Amino acid sequence: MTSGSEHHEPSAHREPVAPPKGRPAPGSVTVDAPSIAVTGEVTDASAVFHSIPFATIPGPFRPSETIPRHTGPAEAKPAHDGTAGDKDATALTLWVPRGTRPGDDLPVVAYIHGGSYEEGSHEDERVDGAAYNERGVILASIGYRLKLEGFAQFHDDPEWHFRGTDDARNGLYWLARNIEAFGGDPTNITLMGQSAGGGAVLWLTRRDHLVPGVRRVIPISPAFPRVTAKKRKGKLRAAMGVPVTREHFTRRWEKNRGSFERGYRRYRLTHPLDVPVGPAPFDPGDLAELPRLVTVTHDEFHTLPAMRWLDSHRLGGPLFRPGAKAFALNPPARSYLDMLPDRDREARWVQLASDALVRRWAAQTLEEAPGRSWLLEWLGDGDTPAEHSGDLPHVFGKHPASGPILDIIAGFARGEEPGWERSAPGTGRKALGMSIVDGSTRELSDPLRSARLGFCPRPGTGR
């Protein structure tokens, strides 16, 4: 299989698949990659290599370090049993089409999980690469450190760098150095992530963060904190009861992990309407010029209990103005409501939360980031809303109607353009609407209007 319209010449040097060290278990395969020899399990469609270590972590609040190519004696090369996963490891899992060999140069999709930068794993049970393997694409799922280990920012941290996103960046470096041994093309990597992972993949395509070989990006319902770690430092210090330094956090962590976690829980309660940790501030103007396929769901936070309660009790009158201010809505509340279609006006609190927490970042990316961008919005119906994360069964081939989106993503990873008009101010902000029920599609015009006019912070975004 070729890599589509962005075909790359194969590298002249490829690592051979060496004979396994010892006798592998039935249904397993061993790949001798430049950094490590990895044994994985063989399924009907795939060879799956679980929880491969891609970096060393010298301390919970220290930057991770890449694992280099092994240059010592062959018998001293590290080996990893990837026939079972470890969800707590900072590692990556690979799904490779069964029978793939070095030199096949298959496109690679590298996925980063969501979870508000607080939870989740590269071994997310919702993620499966078999459907992509059937389409000739390798899938990698990359883990990273979460909560304060990944995103507390100290005075001596490099500007714009966070340990969590730098962990994932080291995972991409590992892929660039090793994926050829598994039959992948190290010069044709597509970054894809959902929710916090959608924010992470955008952050990793900043011009100062971009890893060679990353050619395009798919942010799915991307999320960022609205407020930077620097502005939250006082609240974090008060909640943790120690100065916000690497040394103080490390001592508290090592002395009493339970006390450290309780301090974090106190801190997160001070941010009930925002993501408590994560990379910020997000500026789409800092991004590299890459093709982007941005996706959102229409009813992102339909299930958010407080918002549903407010809507169900029709408390959208006098309460809505201070509530909208708490979400940092820019125009007057009445102007925002006038932007909403009738259906969404009846669920104004749910829509406000959806626009404020996710859809605004997608709108801002489409308006301000350099390069070609396309938008896909998942649509529900009265019985099945298109909720946050409700698209993941489609994205990973676990829904009966997942074929259309899988074909779109696999084609995009090969370098093909999606088959609808780009979304940008000069193109009418067109989008493809896709049913979360049956995968049917229809053309949309400016579906992020309320998020764009209500939350995009700059002049020139149509406000």
C-alpha cells in the first residue's frame, strides 16, 4: 500500500525482523526494533504490542528522557513482553496489520487519550486498532503523565513545556526511530487525540514542538484550560499546603502519597467550570502549517448533571447571565441566546457548557491556525444525543455504522483530502455533519457559530 498523495520514498536502511530470542508463545511475534525487541500477540487482523516503554522517568516531577537506539551487543538489547498491557505505565501500544514487514511503509496514526488531563491510559479499552489495520494503517496509542505529575508548572520549567505533553512527544520520537521495524513509515505520522488528547495533539503541533515525520493532525473535541497554571499558582499552593516547587512536591509525594492526592482534590474543587490542569495558553497562531481534520459532537456535555438540571427546571432567565459570565462568555447573554437554533435554546445550559469547554477551541483553531482545515460535527437525534466521547465507538470501529468515519480517517492518514469543503472564514465555514446513529451525512454551514462568536478571544474571528 502506498501513502497516497503524499507518497514518501522508503528509507534505504531497514532493521530486519530478527529471530525471536527464545521460543515465543503460540500466537505471538517478536520484532527487533532499533531500541528494543518487542514480543506481541497475534489476532485475526493484527499484531498487537502492548505497553512498550518509550522513555525513562527519573522522578515523578522530572522530565522524561527518550530511549535511544541500542548500540551495544545484540544479546544486551532490552526485550519487552508486549503480550499483555499495563494501564498504569507511561508507554505506548501498537496495532500493526498482521503479516506486515519492514519496508511496507504503512501510514501511522498516533492516538492520545482524553480524560481532562487527569485520567485515562494508553490501554483505554475503548481503543482498538483492528479496523485501521484492515485499512492498511498502523495505530499507536500513546500514554503520558497526568494531574500534577504531568502538568504542575514550576519556575524552572522551560516555557511552553509540560511534562505530560513532553512525555507524549517522546512517544512520537520513539515511533519516528522504531516504527519502520514494524512496517510503518516514520515520515508519515498522523496525530489524533480526543478531548484532553485533542488538546494535546494540537499543542504537539506547535512549531516549537513538532516532531519530524508528523504530517497532519486530527483533534477530536479538543479541550484546554481557560486559565494558565501561573495564574492558578496561589490556589494550588493553598490546596497543597507547600510551595509549588519540584523539590517540595517530590518530598510530599514520597512522604505521603495519600496526602498529596487529597491536596490535588482540594485544588480541583476550586475549578468546577474548567479543566483544572493542562497545557495553556493555547494560541492557534503558534501551530505549524499542517492539514487538520477537526471533529466535535453537537451535544458535547448533554450528560453534565448540573447543566441538565438547570435546563430541565427551565432556570435560564435571571440565572443565565451570571452563569454565562462564569464560563467567560464574551457577548451579552441575550446575544448568545439569539445565536442558538431553537432546539439548542431549549438546552441553553448544556450548549453553553459544550461551547465553553470544547467547541470554542475547535472554532478558534479553524479560524486562526495556518494551513488547510476541515470540520466534521457528529449529530444525534431526540433519543440519541451526540455526546462527548460518544463518537469513540465510531472512531475505533466498535459501532455498526463506523465504516464512513474509519474510511475518512484512514484516507486522511494516507494523505487524501476529506471529501467536503474546507472550513475557514473565506470558505463559508462549511462542515460535514455525520449521524452518530447511522453514519449518514449532510452538509452543514457554520455549525460552530455560537462557540466562535461567544468565546473566540481575538478580533478577526468574525465577532
